[in-house]
Amino acid sequence: MTALSPDLKIIRLWKDVPDFDSEDTEIQFWSTHQLDQRLMQSSLHRSDVRESTTITLRFDPRMLSRIKRVARRRYLNYQSMMKQWLSERMEQEMKE
């Protein structure tokens, strides 16, 4: 674990990270703030194979092909990328 810089404000709660209007405001914010290491560690998803359930989804072949292309451009496994998308959308839905 790396030491936190003493001159940066430490963010200990996700709610303390504002919504940014632009990339510039985000850059300004992170130049004076840093996430607490415990917050960073708690945000990591540690999947446990025993917790996984296999499901079957049917996709239009063209859609699946496009998903795979996007994943390749991002150097990701397409199934992992889809799980990431679903996770992000679920978080968004839970906030609403």
C-alpha cells in the first residue's frame, strides 16, 4: 500500500466525490484530493466462483459481433465487459 500524500485532501466516502461538469473540473479536483486506501480496497469486486451463476442469453448475431468488436478495441474479454456494463447500469438504477 502506498502512503497518502500529506498535502492532498483524503476522500473517505464515495458521496464526497462530486459530479463533474467537465474533464477540467475533474482534473482540478483530483489534483487536490485523493481516495483513502480503504475506500479503494472496498470498491474492488472480488468475485468468488462459488458466488457465480451461469445464465444463457440469446443475442442477435450482429449485436454480439459488435459487442465483441468493442471488447477487442478495449483489450477486454467480451463477457467480462458485458458484466462490467451490467454492473455499472445496476449501480445507476439503484441511485435513481
